[in-house]
Amino acid sequence: METMLMTDEKVAGLNANRAGLAASFLRVFDSTAQSDANPYFLQDVSDNPGVPGHTGYYLGLLVAQLLNRQYPLTEMACWNRALAEPQIRRALQEISVEKPR
């Protein structure tokens, strides 16, 4: 995860809680409030102790990896919001019900 500036320990912690983190993100997925986005997308700081910094970026990587099983990255890169949002939501829902690894 060097490209995301995360330690192996941080990735392991995020990975261990990925289902719960995806479920919590889905609860605010449609929100436009900055206060809902901050815990997921601030670099290292989160006001929510249940959501470590970088969580949104980590979930984005998992979503891209999951969707890439069905769609090429070149196709996904061309999706507009109307095409991307349902696919992202579906992938997050799939992650949210995964059994712990």
C-alpha cells in the first residue's frame, strides 16, 4: 500500500474491519455534508474513532479491484456519475457482507 502512504499495520487494521467500514460508509453514501465525508477522506485524522483516516481511499481501492473483475479499468474510467454510483454502491454492499478474513 505504499502508493496510498499507509503502513502495513494500518492496512491490516482496515482490512480486518472492511465489512463494517463499508457498511458505515454506505450509511452516508448519499450525504453531501462535509462532516460525513471528513472521517473517510481526511488523510490521517478522523473525528470518528470507528473510522480511521484513509478509510475512503482504502474502500475506493477495494471497490475498483472488485469492479475490475467484471469491467476493464479503461471502461470504468469513462463512466459518468449515473453509471458509476450504482456500481460503487453494489460493490460496497458486497464488501459489507464479506466474512472476516
